[in-house]
Amino acid sequence: MCQQISEGTRWAKCGHFQRHMVVAILDCNSQRCTKSVYHPSNCRLPTCVNIFNTEIQRDVDRVDEYCFACRAAQARAAGVRLT
């Protein structure tokens, strides 16, 4: 399966990745992958793969903090209301 190559921020304390943009597609060169340039445009086989494989994540910056979702979850667990 083809893969997206994404650039973004890595949140160091939780390890989550926040994608900023997809910069490229790594082609798997398979005729059975609908994302590949080698897949025939007239193919109608239901057995062809129609999704990307796990994305390749490139860190363009690192933040020594928890991501927004993890901070919100921590606040909810502590009973703090965010406004």
C-alpha cells in the first residue's frame, strides 16, 4: 500500500504527532493499490486496496509538553473546566 509522508509537530511528553501537511506520497508500485500510479484507471475489481498504509511522520519541531487532546483529557479527569 502507498504511504503518505507527513510533516508536523511531535509532542514530547505524550509522543503524539500533529500533522501540518502531507508533503509526498510514497508509491508502492502495485497494480492492486488504487493509490498507486500503476493501478489501471479502468479497474473495477473489489479486491484492490483503497486506503493508505500507516503514514511516515517527519518531525519539523518538538514541543516539550502534552498535546492539546491530552491536556484536555487531564483537565477533565481533574474536574477543571476549560473555557
